[in-house]
Amino acid sequence: MRDLIKKYSLLFRDYLVNLGMEKEWALFFNLLLNLLIAIVVAFSVHYLFRKSIRGFFTFISRNKTTSFDKHLIRNKFPRIFANLFPLIFLWFASPILFDAFPNLLNLFKLILQIYLVILWILIFRSILKTLHDYLAERERFHDKPLESYVQVLMIFAWGIGVFWIIQLLTGYSIKSLATLGAASAVVLLIFKDTILGFVASIQISVNDIVRIGDWITFNKFGADGTVIKINLATVQVQNFDKTYTTIPTYYLISDSFQNWRGMRESGGRRIKRSIYIKQSSIRFLDETDIERFRKIDLIRDYLEHRQRDIDASNKIKNVNKDNSILNGRNQTNLGVFRYYVNAYLTQNSAINKDLSLMVRHLAPTEKGLPLEIYCFSKDQKWVNYEHIQADIFDHILAALPHFDLEIFESPTGTDLQYFTQSLKGDG
């Protein structure tokens, strides 16, 4: 068979020689014609195998629920893999094509070998991208930094490919320890950031530090939003103002940042805000105040129970309250108001009762006594959370005057003007 193909490959040479052309030139033009025919055959082989492989995967994907085959087609695996067959054809045809040109034969085979190395890398990349796309659809892997691993493996693949090509071109072996040591030093120097990113990606994944979809706050980089991509070099965050922030991956393990995933998994979003009570408005309650507050449903039972305990305690101690209200135990308008706010939050359907809930006052300041509300809303969505928080404080601020309490406010220009006018009127 080989002899028959070789015989037909020389027909054009014999025809040119018969026309009187020198044998060397006849061989050269014969080579050009054979190369042209070989290239046409190679493209035909590539087209046929590409269509066949694509059709095979398409047929399989129609009869399967998995999308792996569709991802293979989308990542051009049939087209890339089909390049192997014309390469094989050219490899076995080259000794016949270049029979009269041994030097060109060696050069042509070297080109085919280099192309084969690149082709295997492209096939490997297509399979990796297919695995990435396929696993990204799975619930278990959709929030993992798969792209980082793909990039690392591709770096290793291209590194091996480059060394292989160098060995083909120079014939120099890279198997010695000295060569590997030098190569490692070069790789460490050139790919320092990439290696740091790779290590960071592994730690992020193993320790579950950040997932795609997490809300993170990283003040150093001005990031406050949702993680949309994690790859080998960077983490991309879409901020709430719709801008994008790119953070080097290794900074997520070397610096401190805030991940709000725990809040989302807890079933609540924290409300922690204080109102400042004017301290001069805090006072003890008398019988008239207690009777007035008994009309408030949320604190009626509390007031009656609390007052009975106080009266019983004062009676046992034989407290004389005729001379001073400071004798014995007494209730204050702030204490009753604290209980009222606590009861209001407890019966509020928007508040998560399974998480911490309290109303407390902090250390007094020059701006008044901070009364802090600490609780968690059930709804974690930002807009709904702000509405819930606003409704709570709207009610608290409106309820304050009914307990004879006042909010501390610094004097404004209007206040000072009114005060000045009052002094003039008195004068």
C-alpha cells in the first residue's frame, strides 16, 4: 500500500521530467502539489471527524438528563479533538511527501510535534472548562472557587508544554535536578502572585471563608456587596451601589474583613440603635401616673404585679413615704417605658423572638442617657429591614412623651433665637 501511494505521489514529478524540467525542480513542484493535496485531505478529515464527534455528543445529550455533553460541545471539545485525526494523517504521510527532502521531513515532523503539544493543552483546557461549567451547576459546588483550580491546572499544563517544546527545539533534557531547581526558581519569581492566590484559594475553599454569593465588607478596598466571582488572582465584589471592586485573593486570608453569611444563616438581621433621653425628664412615678399608665394594655399586668411587689416590700420594711418619695422602693417613668418598649418588640411579628431581644440604657453621656434597642428582624432584605427598623423607632419616638420623657437635642439656631426673644420680653 505504501509503495502504491508513493508511486502515485511521484506522477507529477515524472510528468514534469518528461516535459524537460530538471529533476530537482520537478521534485520541488511535485512536493508543493502533494502538500496541497495533503492539506486538502487533512481539512476534509478534520471536517468529517468534527461533525461526527459533535453529532455523537449531541445524540448522547438528547438521551441523558446530564448537561455534561452539552458543555463539551459549548467548550468546542469536538472541534479541538478532531484536530488529532488530520495530525495523525500528516504524520504518517510525511515520509512519503518528503521522501526526497530528509531535512524538510525532520522540520515538518518537529512542527507537527509542537502542534501536538499545543493541541493536547487545548484539549485539556476544554475538558477543564467543561468540568467547571458542569460542577458550577451543582448545588454542592456552585459557591466554590472552581475557576481558581482551573487556572492553576492550566498554568501547570502550559508550563509543562513550554518545557516540552523547548526540549523538542533544543534537544536539551530538563530532567536533571539542577535544571528543575533553576526552573522552580524562575516559576516562583514570575508566578509569585499566582502561587499566593492559589494557596489562598485552597484555604478559602477548605476553611469555607468566602463563597460566591456571600455579602462581604472589606473597608481597605472599599468593598461592600456580594461576591460574584472567585478566581486564582482576584475576588470580584458587586457593591450595593452597582459598582465593582476587585480584591487580590490572598488578601482574604492575610487581612481582616467582614462576612455577613452568618447573619443570613441565623434567620435574623440585627437592629442595634440608641435614642438619647434627656436625663432631667426622668422621675419617680406617683399614684396618678400609675393609674394613667394602667390604661396602656401592654404594661397593665406588669404595672399591677410590680406595684404589688413594691407595696409589699415597703410595708414589710415599714417605710414612711409621707416625708419623702425617696423612702422605700418606687417605679420610674424610664423603667416603665423600658418595659413598654420590650413588650412592644415582643409582640411585634416582624421581630425574631428566637434571637436576642433587650432594651437597655448605656452609660450617661453629655448628650443624654442612651436607651439602646437590641433585637433581630425576621426579614433580612435590606429595604424591608430598613422599613421594619423605621417603624419601630417611629413608634418609640411617638410614645416617649406619653411617659413624660424627652429626647435630647442640641439647641439649633431657631431655639437660640426664641431664647433671645424671651430674654428681651422679660427685660
